[in-house]
Amino acid sequence: MEQEKAILALAALAQPTRLQAFNLLVKHEPDGIPAGDVAKMLAVPQNTMSSHLGVLTRAGLIRAERQSRMIVYRADVDTLRDLTLYLVKDCCGGRAELCAPLIAALTPCCCPEEKVSS
């Protein structure tokens, strides 16, 4: 990820409603959420939410897809991954023990649930 794209994404997330909307969309991956439902779930007027979703879209953090009369928004997980990697790239400066706590904290949220054998 280029520095300019990272700055744009971080600026988009540096506002409470946009951060909440992005987190909500990440939680609802891969199905996404219609724009009106995002507004209702966050108790934000639809026109205001539309502006926030536009900022997140221009930053490449979310994408919109028209489905009939609805616009469904989804988090762009690839951009989230790229931004995260950009922020932590070479975080340990050659000392793996510095990154170990970060990796340990990320691992539980990213591992698929193990199937319980009967």
C-alpha cells in the first residue's frame, strides 16, 4: 500500500460514525448491509450516513453494489489487510519477540472455528 492510500484510509476512519460503520460492515462480511440498514443500526440520518459511506468508499475501505432498489455495502477486506500490513510492516525491526504479542492478539480473530468431532 502506498503512503497516500494509507493516509486517505486512516483519515476516513478518524471519525466516530465512519469507524462504527466500517466495523459494522466488517462484522457482516461477506453478506454486507443495505445502506438504510447501516443508518438505522447506527441511529444516523440516512443522508448523513450516505455521506459517511461515500468517504469510506472513496478511501477504498468499502464497496457498494446495487441489488434491485437497494445499495448494499461491504467492507473491502483486502484493503483492510493491506492497511494493517502497511502499519505493522517491519514493526519488529528484525526482533521477532516485539511482534509476537501482536501476532498472538490477531490469531484468535482470524482462525476458523475448529469443528468438534462427535
